[in-house]
Amino acid sequence: MRCDTDAVLQEDHMQLKQYLANEGISQQALANKIGVSQPTINRWALGVNFPDPIYLHAIEKETNGLVTPRDFVDLWVAEDGQ
């Protein structure tokens, strides 16, 4: 499955790829902060994989709530056409 990661989901929330671009934060920097590898962040940003719950919350914390677990769920539901 692959998700469209270019659309902003809500006015105050955004997808991981968009957040990194807007904030000028590298995938490696975020990876270091939450304890995963850069390739893992890349797969999440591209919608190739879905983060485990512990990392969903770490992403929300590191992005100050701009990327939430719901943003990932919404991407996957939209991809499935539901």
C-alpha cells in the first residue's frame, strides 16, 4: 500500500512528509529523536509502512501535535477507499 503524502489533512494537522518539509527537519534528525533509523522515517513519510503505536505517540510529541496518530490512520483509510 502507498499513501498520498502531499495533502494536508486538517488545517492544524499535517502528514509527516509535509511536516518535515515545512519545518526544515531532516528525516535523520527526527529518527534520532524518536529512536528509529532514517530509512524507517522515510517509509513512514512515503506511506509504505505504518508506525507502531509507541512511535505514533513519539511522532506526535516531537511534532508538537502537528502530526497525530489520526493523520496516519486517515491516510490508510483514504488509500483503501473507505
